Amino acid sequence: MSPHPSVLTRLLLGSALALLAAACGTDTPEQGELMLSVTTDMAVPNDIDRVVLSVTLDGETTPYKTQTVELAHGEDLPITLAIQAGKRTTAPITVRVEGRKGDAPSLLRVSREARVMVPKHRVAELKLPLSWLCTGANLSEVCEEGSTCQAGHCVAAAVATASLPDFEPSRARDCYDVTACVPGGTLVQVGPITLRSGREVPCGILGTKLLGSDANVNVVLEVTNERVGNYGFCGPYGECYVPLHRAATAEGWHTLENGDTPAIELPPAVCENSTKSITRAVIVRASPSCPSDQGERPLCSPAEQRGCRAAPVCPTTSPEPAWVGYACTDADPRDDRPDLLKCWSPTAPSSDGDTPNDGRWCCLRGQEPSSDPLLIDDMQGGPQIKLTRPEGHVAGWWFADIPDGSGDLSPPQEPSLYTYRQFDEPVGPPNGPKFHTAACLSSTGFRGWQALEGFFLSGTADGYLTDVFDVSQYAGISFWGWAKEPFPNDPLGVSVTFPNVQASDRPGSECITASKGAKRCDSFQKEVALNGEWQRFVVRWEDLAQSEQEWGQARFLFFKPQIYSVYFAVTGAGPDRMSQPFEFCVTDVRFEKKAETEP
């Protein structure tokens, strides 16, 4: 019979970290050893599929040794790491454990640290559980240096070695099947409770029939995946759960002395996050097949899932049901929904920079093109361009940006979603058309040369790359515009800009020369003055020009009507100064027909 997977992991780690033991001295293991034990209440491999361990010696800023352990099954835990006492462990060391998901750059799901002395004359056990309560779904900010997350709260990372128990090897146990046990449970609310003694408990469950007379139960948390991303052990209908162990530790739950009325105490973070990441708690009466989980067993891996469920994770500001949200397990909603035009995934914060998606997607539902051949966008049905696109292409969509700048912007920059503004009462000129929606951009101030909103007209179906759109059959574009004037009788200058093939830095562009390589190019544009009255503006190709400022850009005599996008920009004060606040809207964007005399 083969050894239990967790034992194999320990042997592999012991071999891999032999250099660490040698560097720490030539003492024999009997002189002292710290046994690090890593467990988790998260789903393997859906939530995390690898554990990264590191050891940093006292006074150093970079780890002395790191090790990555791949996780394919829940039974691959616990991971046990031996750190031997020696000359370089006479001062405290810092041990860090990270639970990650995906290939590089992997998504950092959860971490735990401890600053501790390695005992000299015994083998002590240091347990560092990777708790779901310490993921970004529950922890509002990263713990400061010298602290670590425990059960959803930042605490001091220092651990007194004397408080650690002697290490006792765990025997192989069957795994706890969370998915199989939860269906027999009942959802209950959690909150502050008062015991008969008068003691106030910040988070618990009191006196329910579900607890019975002995509180011989399992406690599981239902995750609000549509808000915080993909976590937990998910059932066939999309409900996802994370178990809480019955234990006296901070991560677990335990019974309370309360006479003949059963009561249990939960980690305070459970109640603190009950409206954010946790729907409710689930109480499951223990049974022979689902005994009360006390954390001594690994968690069985959930059945392999690859799919998405609809979830209300997208902005509600869109006037039409254009956005549809999904909470996914290792999948892309477009796999099963080819009608989805574009999907965004929130970028998870990480020291590694951009990371893979966290299981949430917000998708733009595709629409049929308008029957009006001149209509570019009437701001109905979501921020999607309504033009008939070439075969094999997808419709373009709107975006907002502060190129190479920073500051407040509404709608925010990608990867956030652009949404139209819907007016409570129709807007428009006194004796003209009325509009219910518009593409509006506002800022309380930004640093940079431009803040803009705009759209590209067409994209390639494979990869959604912007593609050139031939507009030579038209004379220009028209739109209705309005602005909140920064000062009385002071219109807001907005540059209507048309990035085209001449100003492109793509191969073959007129902007690039073989001798000098890429050369900065200036897009053609025209400035219009928007004020507090809705007006119709017409911008013709013949009216476009490049900036009159001279900064070494390529110059062209005529505008070539092959464009990638259109955007409406407000000029800023530069990267070192804050701009004035602004607000403007455009709507009913259309192509203008050529006159009969035009070629």
C-alpha cells in the first residue's frame, strides 16, 4: 500500500529543503525541529492548486529558501515542512505560506505568516492554515508588515515557540466530502448572541432546533460568489460552500456553556462579512457518513466542474439589460455563449501585478445591428456600436481612459465596464429631439494630458483586436452634445479625434519608416465647444487637422478615411498638475452622407 499523499509531500519537502537544514548547521534533528503543517478549508484544485512556502532568516529581506508544492487533490494536504535548528536559527525566522491558483502569473488567493524561533531541544508543530476568511473576498486590506491574517483579522505574526505543541504525525484519514454533506443542511442567519450568563458573543448561533441538544453538527458557509469571485465547493445549482472546522482555534467554531440551550460561537469575521461575501451559514446534523468535521481530515476535491452560472455581478446603471454576469469555475462564459460580445474579469490585486481572473466575469450581450445604415450608436441596449460589421468581425464598444495619467473618471477606465447614463427625464433642446440615454464622461480632476471616452468601430472575432473601418463612403459624423460649463458662458472644449491608419504604429503604417523605426504620430481631430444647451454637431473629414503644435510628429496633407476608433477628449494640465473638474455627454452618433456633388 502506498503512503498517504500528505506523507509523500512531506518526504519530498524534506529532500527539497535539505540545503536549508545544512545551512542552519550540522546539528542532528533530535536537537530541535519546527514542523510546519499547512491545511486549508478551500477547494483543491478549484480555489488553490499550489502552495508556495518560503523561509526568511533574521535580518534578511529576501527568502533564504522557497518551495512550490502542486496540489491536484484535497488529499494532498496537509503539507508538512521540517525546519531544523542550527546556527542560523538562533534568531527568529519568518515562515510564509501562500495559496495560489493558476500558472504564472498565478493568482494569490490567500497567505499566512509566522515569525518564530526554531526550538532547540524538541520537535514542535506550527500550524498555518490557509483560511478562506483571509482571502481578498473577506480581508478588506493587506495586513501590515509584522502582522498576518488569522480568521479574517490581522494579528501579530510573532508566535511564542513555548506555546506550540509537540509534533505528532497525523495518520491517513478519509477525506471529508463537503459537497455530499451540505445538501442535508438548512440555511440559518448568524449574528450577535447573548448567553444566559449575560455574556455577549459577537458572532454565533443560539437555541435552534438544528443544533439539537449536543450541537453535533457541521457548520458550512454559503459563499456569495457573484460578489467576490469563485470560491468553495459548488453544487449542481451553483451554490458554493466553505466549511468551518469544529475546533478551539480562531479559524474554527466551538460550543459554549449555556445551560440546556445549545449555542455555538463563530469567528467574528463570519458575521462581519455576512452581507458581503457570505449569504448565510448552513447547519448540517452530523451522521455516520458526515461526522462533525474537526479539521483532522483533508477535504475531498469537488467533482470536476467547468462552467458558469448567471450572477448579478455587473453594474445596474445600464439602461438596458446589456450586461450579464457570471461566476465561473475554470471557464470562460463565451465557451457556451457565443452571443456574448465581450467579457471583462476584475483584476485581482497582487504583488505580481496583473493576475488571472478570480472567477467573476461581466459580459456584454451581443445585439443585432441597426437597420439604419448611418447610425453608429443611439445609446440603447448597452455600450455597443450598432453598425453592420464585416463578416467575421464583432461590433465595437465604448471605453474611457486617461492615457498615461491618473485620477477620478466616471465611467472608470478598463478593465471596469463602460456604462451609458440614463436620464430620469428626457433631455434635449427645447424644440428638438429628446434623449433618454447618452455617453457621459465626468471627473473631479485628473493628472495627464487627456481624459477621454470613445469607441472603436469593429473588432476581429479572434481576440477582439480593433480593426480598421473604411469610412470613405461618408462625409463625416454628427452627434448631439452637452457639457456642464466650468464657468459661466465658458464652453467646454472637446476634441473629436479619429485615430486612423496614418497615425497608427502598426506595421505598414505611414507613421513608420524603415530607417527610424516607429515615429510618434498625431491623430486628426477637430475641437468643438459644448455648453449647457444640447446642440447638434457635424464633424466632416475635410474639417479635420493635426495639432498645430510642433513636437516632431509626422505630418500629412490629407486625412485618410480608414479609422480604428473615435474618441471625445478633454485636455488636461499635464502629469504633474490636477485638471479642472468637467462633465459632458454625447448621444445619437451617426455618419453623415456625402453631398451628391462629392466624389
